Amino acid sequence: MYPILAKTKLNNQVEEMIVHAPYVARRCEPGQFIILRVDDKGERIPLTIAEYDRARETVTIIYQIVGYTTQKLSEKQAGDTLADFVGPLGRPTELHAHQRVIGIGGGVGAAPLYPQLKKLSEMGVSVDLILGARSKDLIILEEKFSKFCKNIYVTTDDGSYGTKGLVTNKLKELVEKGAKYDEVIAIGPLIMMKFVSLLTKPWNLKTSVSLNPVMVDGTGMCGGCRVTVGGQTKFVCVDGPDFDGHQVDYDELMRRQGMYKTEEAHICKLQLGAA
Ligand code: NAD
Ligand code: FES
């Protein structure tokens, strides 16, 4: 059993949980993820590690309440336990000692981006960040990023904070004004990563994305996390979760992501009385 040491609400959809998980905390690196089960009858869900503390043996996860299991997870409080917390899974992000990198965090995608940018900054890389969300209340981790990012550009779809518009508008503006980056690291909704990659491809600007498809075992055996990258079949759980953004078949992945929406809505209705 894995004790929950703390739980904080970041906004009305997103929560942060600090879990005592000594094995994972000792070995994990930025980019890796865990698979948890809330209780012994629960389904397995993957969540990217947002932060870890080797001394305290803790791992921080940040999740959006989107379905049955994340709703059950959000009912847990500090002092409760989680049945399983397996990891670290996936390959650590390959972080290069570039001169200058820009991260793009879309909504809750800012959480897995955080450890990657923090480590790059510790390696001496100059790090900029575009933080985008639908509205001001959905922007997360801005203060934490501000401790090491050189420039932070906030965008909101409704204009309630920062610049009104999408993260891609801001990236285009920066590059057209002469900003030079060695790499873009974009993490957020698939549609965002697709359009960031379409924007940066003609510029030959290296773009890394992190994928989070449906997963079951997390060890390359079930095929649930299959994705096409550069025309080849890859399994996100063992070959990723990070990939070259210019090579990912986003449209196929978006179709696959939508496959279980009906079942998810059904179980929520049955078990939680939700729509
Ligand atoms: P969201 O739908 O509110 O989008 C966040 C931002 O993405 C928007 O504000 C906008 O700037 C940008 N965006 C959206 N559509 C765009 C488009 N067509 N072109 C350019 N930019 C666009 O985000 P959310 O509701 O917080 O959802 C976050 C998503 O991140 C979830 O779908 C989740 O699956 C995903 N996620 C990914 C990872 C990962 O490791 N890859 C981890 C956590 C979450
Ligand atoms: Fe089963 Fe990746 S989750 S192969």
C-alpha cells in the first residue's frame, strides 16, 4: 500500500498528490510515469511523474478529474493509501545540453513538462516557457516554473490572463520576432502537440512531445498504447512516452483515444451517478 502524504487542489479540475513510494522515488527520472490502482478492484491508469524527492522517498502526481478512476482518486485524502503505484515506467527524457529551449505546457500537460524543464535548467540550459490554458483558473505551476524559467509567456483561449489565443500563436510570434531555440518540448492535448509540430516542421526546429494514450500493462505486452511514429509501430509505454513530434501520426492516435468514451461515460453513470 502506498500512503498519500498530501493532496492539494490546483483548480476545480486538477489535483496534486504526494505519495510515499520509496522504490519509484529512488529510481525515477524526468519523463517517466507510474501506473496506479486506487484500490484492489480498480483499473490501472498511467500518470506522468510531476516531481520526486529522493530523500523523502516521495513522488508527486498531478491529474485532471476526467473519468471514473480519476474521480475515485480525487476522493482519496492525505492519510489514505493507494493499492498500487508501479514504476518508474517508460524511458527517461533524453535531455540535451542545448543553449536555449522553449517548453510549451497546454493545460495539465504543464505537469509532466515541469521536471524536464527543471532538469534542463539545472544542466545550464536557458529555458523559456509558454503556458497555455482555456482560462486563468486552469493555468497551473506558474510560480514553480518562474523559479528557473528565463521568460514565461502565458496564453489563455478566453483572454482572462496573459495573451488571448493559442500557444501556437505565441510560439509563432516569438520565432518571427527572432527568438532562436534549439528545441521545443511540447506537452498537452494531442491537438496542441499536432499543431505545434506542424508549425515547427518547416523551421526544422527539433520538437519533442510526450504521449499519454490508453495503457493497460505498461510493459509492452498488451498493445493498448500502440502509436505510429515515422511509419513504424511503437509502444508508448516502453518506446516513449517522448517522441519526435514531427514523426507522430496524431490523427490515428486521436481516433484511438476516443474509442472508449462511450464505456467511460457508461461506468461513470453507473458507479458515480454522473452524466
Ligand atoms: P486544453 O484543452 O485546455 O488545452 C490547453 C491549451 O492547448 C489551450 O489553451 C491551447 O493554447 C492549446 N491548444 C488547444 N487546442 C489547440 C490547437 N488546435 N492548436 C494549438 N494549440 C491548441 O487542455 P486540458 O483540458 O488541460 O487537457 C490537457 C491534455 O493534456 C489532456 O488531453 C491530457 O490527455 C493531456 N496530457 C498529456 C500528458 C502527456 O504526458 N502527454 C500528460 C498530461 C495530460
Ligand atoms: Fe500495454 Fe503499452 S500499455 S503495450
